[in-house]
Amino acid sequence: MSKSFWPKSRRIYAKHSSFISRKFFSSQSSSSSSSSPSNLANSILTCTTAKQALELFHSVSRRTDLTKNPHIYSAVIHVLTGAKLYTRARCLMKDLIQCLQKSRRSRVCFSVFNVLNRLESSKFTPNVFRVLIIAFSEMGLAEEALWVYYKMGVLPAIQACNMVLNGLVKKGMFDSVWKVYGDMIARGASPNVVTYGTLIDGCCRQGDFLKAFKLFDEMIKKKIFPTVMIYTILIRGLCGESRISEAESMFRTMRNSGVLPNLYTYNTMMDGYCKIAQVKKALKLYQEMLGDGLLPNVVTFGILIDGLCKTDEMVSATKFLVDMARFGVPPNIFVYNCLIDGYCKAGNLSAALSLHSDIGKYKILPDVFTYSILIKGLCGVGRMDEADGLLQEMKKNRVPANAVTYNTLIDGYCKEGNMEKALEVCSQMTEKGIEPNIITFSTLIDGYCKVGRMEVSIGLYNEMVIKGILPDVVAYTALIDGHFKDGNTKEAFQLHKEMQEAGLRPNVFTLCCIINGLCKEGRIKGAVKLFLEKTGNRTTGSKINEMDRSSYSPNHVIYTALIQGLCTDGRVFRASKFFSDMRRSGLRPDVFTYIVIIQGHFLAKLLRDVMMLQADILKMGIIPNNGIYQVLAKGYKESGYLKSALRCAEDLSGAGIGCSNLNDL
């Protein structure tokens, strides 16, 4: 912060006694002189009432460029402030600020302060600077308000001081908050309940609850009793940090102190519960709120519906939509977006699209979030034509798509392998002035790797680097996987090294790609060694820390890759050990895992183990598919177990594969 913010205290000089009042509409004045800016200002100042001054100002403003004559504003603001019409004075002060923001190159606080301070009249009042501070604060110009606070040289009224503090808190300028508060106290200010509320809010935003509670205790000692606002600020801060038990305690303290919670307090507590998925407690509090005679608003319903949707309670969430009509509360777009998102995540796209159609009944316009949610839902089930149709609808309704919208569509096309269409959407994105970001590049790189076009993926990787976009774990993992699948083991390991040198920590998917690549190359020993090192399951050597172990919790894909590699290498007993470890770690083998382990046991002629695995499939509640039946039928036939092979062939036939006898295998 520049030194100009902390000037030495000095008086505001105004030559009150030297001013000679002159009438604007004097018959002796010529037409040209009476309409001069100085005379216009003087006429406002000599009006007998503030109402007359305001009427004259409005009349003058219709035929005078006030941006060039700001002292006319100054005159009427001084008159209104002197008459204690602070609200009107503040409105005109904001107009003056906006005028000078447009027309002056210098900092607006300098310009406005000088215009107000230059007035030479008995109507001059230092209270205009209090009005100026409040106006700056309400406009979000906290630094300008701070400058005026110090420039005044005298302590403004506590209301203005509180507004300075509040503006600084909202801007996150916490060091300045405590400097101003210290200056206020040093100059004899007596903080009130609003001052303490603002300071406690600042502490909560900083996460300094120890200081917040200290201030809370301090105000009680000073016989400044906390209002519902103070309690709600503390509850909101605690809920924001998921310290829900402390928030509950504060809520009880408030009630025990005889302070009744208001709607905002209840909404804050309910939101806190919903944020940590304790929706039942939120619903109980909702009933308590109704018992207190408080009526819910759209925020209340939005909190509850959002919480219910996020916990898959779609029936209850939809019932609240009906309750909104009962209470006469019209739903807003946030409520509909929560429901649409909930239905999409539940896989009920028809209900989500139906809600989208219903929005128009309430004359609510869908926003970019509505469309992005629906597009993501449609892309997730491969309904790309409908997703693209929604993008066209956005254009028609003049709802600008954002990077999330475009990236979702690009991802959908990449998952389908339709890279041409993915690039087309990317082009549309850049035409709208939205630059591709890390997600765009990572998605395209992954898509091209999956269709085997490594040269394009590498080109995109190089373009990212040139543009100064650092590749993330997703981009590196996609390229590593692509290089392994392309047989370029050296390049894959080089990228893995670059990734670590860039400070990026490989995730479980990166590990999966490397292990899978090593297994397919026949480097089983290296794959097993890497697995044991990264997952902390080594039998010898030093152990890695708990953080590393949790970061590399192996998934069923890694286990399946190792099992397949070991079975192919003829090491079936070691593969069986990994299969058992997989089960013990709580991972559920899928159909492909069983196919791999069964094939390995057939190759090793371990028929009894095959039968046990076959029984295990049914025990696990896995429905055998055609792939399992084909592997079993073929394996039993080649091992000479013809009856078992025939039964599997019959199961295949029953599944509609058309394999009624062993000769078809």
C-alpha cells in the first residue's frame, strides 16, 4: 500500500466567512452570467430548503454537463448533508463518484475529496466526508474509503468507521482492518455492536476463531450484548469450517441468552448440516424453524433441495418443490439446477430433461449451469446428438457457453473416439473467444492416445508447453499409456521422469498404466517390483510412509494387469496370491479378472482350482457372461473334461450365442 494512505492528520480548510450569497435568478444578472457553473452552484446553496435545492439541481442537471461541473454536485450534497438527508446525499455522492471515475485520470478519491473540500460557503459541513466514506464502502471501493478516513484528519462518526472496517473485511484486507481499529480506539472511538460484528466476521474469514471468541467475550464484558447478527456470523464461520458441533453449541447459547434465531440463522445452520451430508439434522431444524413461526424463503428450499439431491434423496427433494408452491415461494434457477443435477447423477435423464422443459412455466430462463449439467448427463450415456442440440439451443437463447460446457462436449466425443467432432467443438470454443485450458488439452491428448494417434497427442502436448500451459497428471498419464500401447517403452518412462521432475505426483492411474505396459512387454518382474514399492507392500527393504501408501491404493485394474501378466508368464501360484490379496483388500474382482485367472489355471492344468473359481463367481453374486462361458467350455474341452465343457456350451446356447455342441468352440 502506498504511503499516501497514511498522511499526517490535517485540518480541512474552508473559508466560510468570506462567502457572499448571491441569488441565481436575480433580475440584475445577465442571462450568460446567471447560467455559469459557479452561479448555478451558488443558487443551490442559497435555496431556503433542501427540497428546493434538490429540485433546482435536477432542473440544472437536465441542461448542464455535470461531469464538467462537479462542484454543482458538491453544492447539493453539502446542502442535503446539512439537512441530515443522508440517504439522498449518499445517492448523489455515488453519482458524483461515477462521473469522476469516467472523466478523471487521477485516483477518484483525490478528485471527489478535492471537489467536496473546495466549497467556500456557510453550508460547508465536514459530514460530507462521512457520507463519502459510506458511499465508497457501499460501492466496494474499500481502499478509497480508507484513504478518505485518514485524509479527514478527524475521527468520523462510528457509522462511517464501521463501514470502512466492513469494506476492508469484504476485500480480505485484514492487516488494514486491525490498523484502522487500533487507530479508532487510539482516537477515542467507542466500538458498538456493529463494530464487534464486523471484527468477528473478519476473524471468522481468517479462520482465527480464538480471536473471534475473545472479541465476543470482550463485548459482553463491556455490556454490549450480542445480537442475532453476531451469533449468526459466528455460526456461519464455524459451519464454513465444518466445525458443526461448535456451531450447534453457539446456536444453543444464543437461545439460552434469549436471542431468537432469525431465518438467516436457520438457513446458515441447515446449510452447515447439508455441507457435511447431515441432511436429517437439517430437516429436523427446518421443522423447528416452522414451529418458531418463521416462513422459509427460496434460500431455505435451495439449501434443503441441494442437500437431498447430493445424498440421492430425489423423491424427498422433489416433494420440497411442491412445498414451495404451498408456501407461495417461486423456485429460482438454482433450485431447478440442483434437481436437474441430482436426476442426472442418479441416471434419470428423462426426469432431468422434463424439469428443463418445466422451467419455462415459471418464466425462469435456464442458465449456463443448467445446460452444462444436462450436456454432461447426456454425454455420460453417449447421447451426443442431443448434447450438441442443447449447445445449439444455448446459442438460440443467447446463453453463452463457458469452458466447462465446451470441455464436457469435447470429452464426450473423445470417449466415443470421434476426434473430428471433438476438434470441431474446440474450434467453436476458440471462435467464441474462450481459450482451451489444461482440461481441454488433457482431454484431447487422452482421446487421441486412445485411438492410437500418438503423433497428434505429442503435437498437442508441445502446443501446451509453447502456450505456457503446464501439463497435468491426466495429460502425462494419457501420453504414458499411449506410448506403452504403441510399444515405445523408452518414451513412456522418459515422460514419467519428466512428470516427477515437474513436481507432479503420479496417481494410481499413472501407476496402472506403467504396470500394465510392463506386463504387456513381458517385464513381469519389473511390474511386480514397482507395484510392491509404490503400494508399500514390500516384504523387504524400508517402508514408505503412510501418505505414499494412501496415494497409491491399488485398484482392481492394477491387480488384474499383474494377474494376467503372471498367468501369461506361467507363474499361476503368484497370480493366485495377488488374487487373494485383492480380495482381502476389499476389492471386488470383475468378470474380466475371473476370465484372466481361470485362463491361467487352465494353462497350468489346475482343474480343481478352476472349478472352485467357477463356484466363487456365483458365490460373489457375479452373473457369468458369454466370455466366461466360452473360456470355461473351451478350457474344459481342451483338458478332456467333456461333460463340463458340454454344460458350458449349453449355457452359451441358452444365452443365444448359438453354440449347441463342442465342435462349435
